[in-house]
Amino acid sequence: MALAQTPDTVFDKANELSASEEGRVQEALNAAREDTGQPIYAFLVPDTGVDSDAVQAQRDLLEQESREENLPQDAGVILVAPDEEWVRLADLNGDVEQDVYESMVPDFGDGDFAAGLVSGTEEITGEPVAAQQGTADEGGLPGGGLLFLLVAAVGGILLFRRRRENRRRIEDERKAAEGEFADLTTRLDEFDSRERLVSGYLEAQRPLLDQQTEEWVEAKISDARTAGFAREFNEASSRLSSDPVSARGMLARGRGLLDEALRRLDEAEGSIDDYRAADEALDGKLGAAREEIRAAEEAESAARAEGVAVQPQKFLAGYDPLAREAADRASRRDEFDPRRTLAAVEDLTRRARGRTSALREEVAARDALPDERHAAEGDVRRARGSLDGYGVGHERALAEFGPAALGDAPDPGELSARLLHADGCLERAGRAASAGRFAEARDLLREAAGLAGEAMRAPGRLKTVVAEADRRKREGEEKLAELEARLARAKANEHLMAPRQRQRLREYEDQLGYARYGFFGADWLTALLLFEAIDTDYAYMGDPSASAGDDWGGGDFGGGDFGGDFGGGDFGGGGF
């Protein structure tokens, strides 16, 4: 019969479908035939050699496949070229080609041809059957051009952009992962070499190490061996072809674990190096410490002879146990750590060296103390003499210029308190010298001299401040005279002024009066600022030509608000 559909309407010549997928597509095609009455054929062809934009060549290929399989006249055809990434539809009943096309594209783009064919077939289901008329061509082909009746509805071209992009992205990821695998060879060789080196180092130095250090180094080496980077690399290798994106993630984690393993090997090797270096340097450091202790003892004897108060430090009490531990370390390897002993010896050496330096400083301070005392007492005495005159000058300047102008000049009361503190320093310095604490006495004398120096520098600072205040005040007097003269000139031309000009003149006079009052009062610094503001805001005041024109020089008053609006604006010829 003409409408009879062969049992197999799926022709997977490109081998894109598994047996189960092909069966699923066949069931969908059979269901579409039962619902629409039209047999649907699906072709997947490989290596067509036809580009995605060669429309006529695609039509010829579809005609060729239809002729070879001797398709019925009313058959619908779905032709897919997976390698060239295009699809063509023909003779599907009803206006469904666009819907079929759009339903298949997403799955084809992902490489799932079975799902795409099923989705496209489901779009055909339920559409009315359209009667087909015509005669068959030679070889059983549909006649009258029915095979290409609806080809133009779809356009005939499907660029599997998503599939191409996914394929390209996956290929790029695979190449990147392969490059990273190539780089791993060097890193893994480095780890193997480092692990063998550190393990051999441990075996060679094991007799030297104490038990705790030995266990710590072994733990570091064990942690490096079991870091887990090999497992990540093996898993990444197994997924390189199927899932290169996931493989690269595993490679990144593996590299991190490898870096951590190498760091642990470095810590283990560094610990052994520090242990050996401490053991080799211990005897020499003990000898240097003994010399520093001897020098400190000699410095104590010399300082005591010079009258310095000396408290014995008893460095030997700390040195002897360390020396015994070092001497017996061969018999106590399991519990002796030369690094701790070396640190204790170095600390003892620093303290002995500091003790020697401090005692020598005490002797030097004792020799210089008489001169230091004489200079400090003289400075304090001269500072007290200058403070009396400073107080008088400060009071005079305060009365003339006010406290704001003397902000940088020290207050006499504050200077007097500092000199009292300097007297106390002199007294404490005498007691410290009597007790043999010569360095402390010298520091107190220097503090007293510094306080006295501040008091003696105060008159010079006051002189500078007063000179600046006087200069600014004289400038203020000159500015006030200038503003007063400007006011006088403006009043002389008051009869020429418009009402608003007179109002501005009154404002200027009031502002100048306020500034004048402040200038001759206690707030002359603020008055200087007011002078500058008045000079800026009323610069036109006092110019005779300003009052003869429109406004103070041609502004609002002469030809603006009054001369314009009232003379020829709204009132002169406007709304009234």
C-alpha cells in the first residue's frame, strides 16, 4: 500500500545513535505516523562533503537518500548531517516545519541527536493530515516536486553553533590539561628527588637528633608522602578525554597538595640543618660567652673601685649548667636539643656584654659629673634671672595685643613650674651621685639643663611674636585709615546717590563702625578680617564717578531696577 510505513524508518548511517536511542526514535516516529497518518523518515548521514550554506547540494543529497530508500510519496523527511552540522526538513504535513526545527536545535547543539529527533517528532504529533496529489518520479521518488514542497519554510540551514562552541571549548580545555600534565613531570621528579634527599638526610643525622625532633621530622616527611596529590593526578588523567574541565580542576587541587608536600619537606630539611648548625656552633658560642662573662666581672671590679654602686649579676650561675649540658650531650642525645641550649647561651652573652657596657658608662659618667653639674646649675640660675624680665614683657605684650596674638609665646607660669622641676632634678642628681649611681645623676642634670634652656629661649620667642603682632596691627591701622577715607569721599557725594545707593552707604558705615570698635578693643585680630571683607564687598565706595552713573559703576541702580522697571517697564507702559 502507498501509505504503508516500513518497520524501520530510522537510517543512522553516521552511527550517532546507540541501539536503545535508535529504538526510542523509532517509537516516536511510529507514534507520529499513527497520529498524523504520515510516515516520517529520519536520516543521519556522515561525511557528506556538503557545507552548511550549500542549499542546493543539501536538496540534492536529500533527494538522493529518498531515492535510494524508495520512500513513499507522502513521506516526511528529516535529514541530519552531524559532521557538517546542518539539518534539512521536507514534506512534513501542516505548518510545523519551523516548530520542528526549533525543537531539535538545542539537543543537536549538545550532540544529543536522539533527544533532538524525538523532540522534533513530538512537534509533528497531532497536526492535521494534508492530502497529497501528484505522480511519482522515476525510481519511486515523489512526483510533481512534492519532496521539496515545504523546504523553503525552514530555510534549510542549521548551524550547530552551540555544539561547535562546546566542542571547541572542550578541545581547548583538553589541550590545556594535556599541557599541564606535561609540566607535572618536572614537578613530580622534583618531589621524588626531594623526598629521597630528605629521607636520606634524616637517616644520616638520626644519631645526632633528640627523640622529639626526630619524631617531628619523620611526621613532616610522612605528611608529604601522603599529601594526596597523586590521587588527584590519577583521577584527572582518567577524566582527561571525557571531562577535561573537571580534570583541570583536579590538576589544580593536586598542584596545591604537591606544593604543600614540598613545603613540608623543606621544613623537615631546614629543621635538621638548624639542629646541625646549633650543635656545631655550641662549643664556640660557649667560649664567647665565657669571655663576655669574664669581661663583665672585670668591669664590675673596676667600677666598684671608682665608687660605682655595683650589684653582682652572677652570670656564672647561669653559664655552668649550660656548659655541663653541652659537655654531656653525647650521652644524652635522646633528650638534648642543642638549639635550645644555643639560644640560652646567646641570651647570656648579650646580657654579659650589656652589663660591661653599662658599667663602663657609669665610670665615664662619674668622671664627667662635676662639669655636668656646674653647667646645669648655671643654666637654671640664668633661666631664673631671665624669667623675671620675661614675665614683665609678657604682661606688657598681653595688654597691648591680647592673648590671641601671643599664642606661640610660652606662659610665664608654665616656665616657672618647669624651673621648679629643674630644681628637683638637681637635688635628685646629688642624691644619686652620693649613692654611686653616676649615670642616673648625669641624666637628671641633663634634664634640668634642658628645662632651663627652654626658659632662656622664651624671651626670643616672645620678641618674634610681638614683632609679628605689631606688624599686623600697623597694617590694620593703615587699612582702617584707607576705609575711613573711602567713607568720607562717599559721604561727600551722598547728594548724588539714588535711594538704594544711600542704603548701601549706611550699611558700609555700620560695618566699618563695628570693625573700628573691635580693632581698638580686645579683638583686633578679628577686626583685621572684617577690614578685608569690607574692602572686598564695598570696593566701589568712595568713587565719585560711581554715584554719577547708573549704579556704583553702571549696575542695578542707575539703569537697572529703578531706571528700567519703573521708567519703561511694567509701570511705564506695561500692564497699566
